[in-house]
Amino acid sequence: MSHFSLELPTIQNWSCHSCSECCKQHGIFVTAEDKARIERQEWTAADGIPEGQPLFVKEGGWLGKAWYRLAHQPDGSCVFLDGEGLCRVHAKYGEPEKPIACRIYPYAFHPAGSKVAVSLRFSCPSVVENRGRSVTEQRKEIREYANQVVPANVREAQPPEITPGCRLGWPDLLRFVEVLDGLFAADDVPVLIRLLRTLSWAGLIEQSKFDKLDGARLGEFLEIIATASSEAFRADTPIGEIAPPSRIGRSQFRLMAGQYARKDTYASDRSLGGRLRLLRMALALTRGRGSVPAVQECFREIAFGDLERPFGPLPADADEMLTRYFRVKVQGMHFCGRAFYGVPLVEGVYSLTLMYPVVLWIARWLAASDGRTSLETADIVNAITIADHNHGYSPAFGTWGFRRRVKNLAQLGDIAKLCAWYGR
Ligand code: SF4
């Protein structure tokens, strides 16, 4: 009998379509069992692994524990990815012989009191496009993955704080999550209005005290402020009248969006020259004058101003994709606490809502790189895969400086303005 039950994001479908994108971008950390198993497989040049090619790269180990990841080919692909875009381990020995991280991707498991919340990584295009079998139908397989990676003491995990210094028990924390999901689920208004409501709700939570409020009374309070936030932003809210983001806010945002656009991989240049190039990019993004530096191959250098003019209505399916993105992250506890740099719930909401302008800024850049002035569905899909690659995973996004930028944007009231600005 398992020691936890699973909370699945029932709105999501997924099956692997063998596009090999994950094998080209993620660092795959291997357990001791994975490493021993792969070593027993005895890979040779006859299998397509060049003579002398290491299979693993050692990380850490100076003062702390060392661990290993799969090595990469010079173009950043996994050492086991073949010329057809297929996994050599899977092809030769079958799926169970692959490292556990490859088998569970794109699923992610996070503590949620007596349950474990399941989320998905939207760096996989099939997740973004909702392609494949319903996650609910895959409960048995997901359960098997969870049994292998979820620690036995998962139910002892502390809930995330609500705001700094304010920590409630799991049942109360999950009341916040439920109301938050309800705000994103309201299908009477576009996703942009739902984001404005969510930001208003999070701002009210930030100003409230919860030391004398719990249980059903807390639930009622959260619903009351959700209703007030929903009434403040209706379908006919004049988005065009929302003020543009402040100059400081735009500069902080560009730096952040540029970092999201970078999609660092293990093929990234980590030399001194590479670091200086990153510094020059950061300066250009902060200044916002001249051309946006092409941070990866899919982008062309274009004028900053080209990303700031209106791009017209979003493609018809963008609302569904973005709504599902936000709901899966919320339901899967993939936006605060353990899954997101240990940040409190309100800060996690701010970071999550910022994904809307980040995705649209990247999508605009992809479209402009292609000479277009309006967005297509593929721009949104690609932008979500690029941005979510980093969100919650890149160590840079959990640093003091990055978190300070998120807080500054919230304090300046610029997150809602950025959503409205890039949503037009
Ligand atoms: S990115 Fe998704 S669809 Fe593509 S190979 Fe990886 S898991 Fe499969």
C-alpha cells in the first residue's frame, strides 16, 4: 500500500511524439542505479558511441557530494541520441533501461499534504499542444513513476509559506490553491482578464493577516476576495486604458525575458568569453536601445522597438494553451515551495503570472525574426517551450537578484501592466 495518493491534472493530455527536443536541451542526472545499469550495457563504437566518448559527466564533489549526468554531444544532444532523433538505450534495451529522469519526463511530482501533486513540464511541445492520451488514463504508469521517485517521507514536507513568515497547515494552504485554480478556470473571460483578477487577489492576500483565520472561515475569506477581484475585472474591462509599464519596470522585465529566452543547455558556452558575451547581452537588454541580441539560434537580431508595438489579437488557441499552462502549474504545486526555489505562495503567483508577458515577448521575437507583425499558434507553442525550460529549473531564476526583480515588478504594479501591454 502506497503512503500517498496522487492528485492528477485532469485537464491535460500527453503522449511522447518522439520529437527529441527533451534529449537536446535537458541535463539528465542519473542515480547510482542508472549509472551502474548503463555501464553494464557496455556501449561501443558499433552502437554509434564514438571510441573514447565518456557517457557521464561528474558534477559537484569539491566540498559536497558528487553526482553524475549523461554526457552531451557537441551540439548539446544527449550522448545516446542517434542521428534519427531516437534514444539508443530505448532502441537497444527498451524503455525500462533508460535513466529514471528520462522515463518520468515530462511529469513532475510535488508534495501537497497527504497527497502528491502531479505537474508536467511545458518544455515538451506535446504537453503545450495537449497531444496524446488523457493524463487520467495514465494513472497506473504515473503511479509507478511516482513510487520510484517520491521519497517515503513526502507527507512530512512543510507547506510553502503564504507570504514571508506566514506558514499555515497543508489543508489551509490547499484552500488558497483551490481558489487560485478557480480564478484561472473562469471561462467567461479571456486569460488576460483572469490574470488581472489573480494579481488583484494575490495583492489582497499579501496585505492580509491569517493568524486568526483558518478552516472554513479562511475558505470563505479567500472566496470573498476572489469575487471582489473578479468584479473589478470583467469581460468589458477596457484593457487599452491600462497604463503602459513604467520605464524601470520595462527595463527589469526585458532582462528577465531575455534570460527566459536563453534556454541554456549543457552545450552553452561556459568559458570566460561566453560569460562576457552574456554580460554584454544583459547590458543591451537593460538599456533596451538598438537591437535585441539574438540569445539563441531561433532568434534574429531585431530592433527592441519591434517588440513593443501592438501585435493584434492572439491566435485562437492561445487562450486555451495559456489557461491550461497556468492551471497545471497551480494544480501541480509547480509555482511555489519546493518545486519553485522555496518561494512563498504569493511570490510564486507573481512569478507565474509574469510568464504571460514573458511568453508573449518571446513569441513576438520569434514572429519578428520571421518578418511577421502578428502571432501564429506555433510562436506561442515555441515560446512556452522556451520559457518553461527555465521556469523553476534554472538556478539563475532562484537567485536573490532574480527574485528581487519579480518583487520590484509586483511592488511597482507593473506585472498587470506588462500583461496588458504584451497582450495587445
Ligand atoms: S520533448 Fe516531449 S514529445 Fe518530444 S521526445 Fe521529449 S517527451 Fe517526447
